[in-house]
Amino acid sequence: MSYQPRRPARQEMLRIRGLLHRVLRWGPESDDPVLLLHGWADSADSFQFIADEMAPQWALAALDWRGFGHSEWSPAGYWFPDYYADLEVLLEQLCPAGAARLVGHSMGGNIAMTYAGIRPERVRSLVNLEGFGLPRTDPSQAPQRHAKWLDQLREAPEFNDYTCAEDLAARLIRRNPRLAKDRASYIASCWTRALPDGGVRLRADPAHRFVNPYSYRREEMEACWRQLTASVLMVFGGKSDLATRLGTEGGEAAFRACIPGVRVEVLADAGHMLHHEEPAALARLIENFLGSA
């Protein structure tokens, strides 16, 4: 049985930099909602679990990034600075009166944290859920990255199709045994669209799988993080392997060196997808932090 939302979302479509983007809203109408930003290959729907756990007076709004969920695909491909520009327009539309409150998971956390350093006056508080950045790259990797990108232009990568949404749900549970069955079914139904043959396909644009020909320069990201003036809460999943794969740069000390006053919390029983696994505990952390930030 699929998860049944206790607070169904309201849906709207906003035009952001030429593309229609879907936004889900929960709670009262507000020109200062808490903005929820999902990670790679996810969608706004995944924040339903947190929305159901938060007190009803909280106004929440969750975006589908371009090329994910129900938002339009970008014919020009996907470049990380576009997300900063999309977020800026979203803030202009949804939070016009002043500095915003952001909650971002993984890719969404990276976007939020870097944007908050680029435009410190536009963000007053930020909850970063496992958005640790990427490992430093070596310039010697550039030829191979550019070559792979050129190869992918000839034969674009695809996402897998599934026999049904429950097939995907079962795979999600195999990859993450901590994920409850009803939540897995809900996520799978939200992430997919029906095919004529009865199967389902992920809604995400396969172009997101292209390798980025430009190397990730962590030094530039850290320079942005050092300009943060927002209150920052970073939440780690105690069973996540992402921080471990980043080595010392995924540890608490690395972020304390870049972000003065950062607060760090660990959800001991959660992995990387902590908003899927421990939404009640996460909702309490978000409420307590944003209520005092």
C-alpha cells in the first residue's frame, strides 16, 4: 500500500527563466514560505513526508528543479550555475519581501549553500541535508572528462525503464532497507510516468546523466561558503556513506573551517536519504532551528 499524505499539497506552475517549473505548497498562503530544494533525480514530492510531520502553521514550498519531476526539460542541457539563477528567480517570486529560509537535500543543499554565499543578503537561514559538495578534481582528469562528454553527445545515456512503479519501489528498498515500504511505493509513483506498453519511466530528463566536461573546483565553492551570513544547520545521516567517500572534506571540521557558527546534527539511524527515512526527527530539527534562527 502506498503512503497516504495527511496534508495534501497544492500544486502550481511558475515560469522561471523560460521553463515551467512545478511548485508544491503546504500550509497557509505566505510571501515568506520555507523553500524546500530536492536532490539529484528526486522531486518535490519527497518532502511530503516532512510536510506531514511539521506543525500546520508552517508555510512550505517545494520546487521541482528544471528537468526533474513535472518541471520542463532544458533543451540546452544542465549546467550548475543555472540552478543558482533559477533559485534567484524563485526567491523573487515566492519570497519578495526579504531574506529567505532554505532547506536543501544533497544537490539542493549544495545549491542552497553556495547561493547563500553568492547572495548572502537573500538568505537568512539554511538547513543543509547531506549537501557536502564533491571531491576535489585534478586538472589531469580534464581530457578524459571532455572526451566522455563528446562521446555522450553521440549516444546519450538513458535511465532504466521499469515494469511498474512497484518494481521501482522494490529496487529502492533493496538499495535502502531503511526505507519503509509505503514510502517507497509513494516515491516510485511520483518519480515515474506511464508508458504505452504498461511499464513506467522516470520523469527525470536523461540528459542529467551527461558527465560535466568542466571539473568541479571545490576551492571556488569553499570561497562562496566563507561569505555566508545566514544561520546554517547541517544534518548528517549517521549511516550515510557519502561523507565517508569525501574523506576529511566530508567531515564536520571541514565545514566549521568554512562556515562560522555552523551547527551540525547527526540523525544516527538515517542514511543519505534522511528525508525519506526519518522525516519526523528531521521535521523537529527544522522547526527548532528555523524557529530560533
